[in-house]
Amino acid sequence: MGRPQNPARRGELIEQILALTTTLPIAKLTFRTVAAALEVTPYTLVYHFGTRQGLIDAVLEQAVQTKTRLIGGVEFAHLSRAAMAETLGAVCLSVVAADGVAAVRLQFEGAALEGVDPDVGAHVSAMYLAWKSEFGCWLQNQGVAPERTPLLARIMADFLVGIQYGHLVSENGAQAVEAFDVFLPASRSSPSLRRRRA
């Protein structure tokens, strides 16, 4: 009978691999390359993750969970417009943080590989869909007509994706903050968000 896995050791390995992804793309995450970089045996990785798919799943899942935790989660349908602005501001801060570029790159790479690499799960696209769904619920709670919420929810979700991509390409935090500063007041005062008349 094999030894039981050590959850603490597995967590340590995930954090080390996440740090490794700042210089090593997901496409090159194999047991051999990771083992060499971390100075462990490939058997250690097989023992804790089973397969390459298990390793990549664990890394992307942890990356998404960490970012979600930093911004206070993605359940905000009940928020007021002011509170929503604060939540989006937290997103901005997470994007322009010192390690933000690496985290954003990891997410975009994961999203790009979802359709072509069978070892990459749908963690990133699932998070995007969760954002879009929650924006839709929030818009309805703001009194937006149901027929308009899908489009507006997608626009809001796409804005978040777009601003992160722009920051990834330019690594210009000031531009990202400027974009957020323009978007936040507009999102609160847009005629599209005005409550329907009774």
C-alpha cells in the first residue's frame, strides 16, 4: 500500500510551480522540466499530481482561486453601484500589482491553450463565464431590462479581460489605472443602467 499524500507538500509544490510560470510557459510544463527546475525527482511530481494534466489543473486552479480571493470573490450581484465600483477598483489593484503581469499572462496562456492542449482544463474560461453571469444578475438588480442584460454583462466582462490584456502587452500600470478611472464613473452613470420606470 502506497504512502498517503502530504497535502502540505503538494501545496508547497504548487506555489513553487506558480513561481516557475513567471519564466516558464504552461506549454513547457512537463514533469521533466519542472522536476529539473525545482530540483526534485519526476517521481515526486507523479506522486502528488498523477499526470501532467493533474499538475496543470492544480496550478491554474490555484492561480484562479488566489486572484478571486484577492478581489473578494465573484459574488457581487447584491452590491450597490458604489460597492461595485470598489470591487472593480480591487480588480484594478490586483492587475497592476507587482506580480500582476505574471498572473495575467498565466491566465491568458491558459485560456489560449484550453482548446488545443488536452491537458489544460477550462479554469480560465469558467471564471470568465462566472464574471459574465454575475454581472448579468447585478445589472438586473439595478433595474436594467432583461433583454439588455446579456449584452451589457458581456461588455463589462470583456472590459475586465481587455484591460488585463492591455496591461500584459504594455506592462504600463498607469494606463490600466487610467482606463479604470474612466470606466468606473461611466458604469455608474450610464443611461443603460438607469432603472426602468414603473
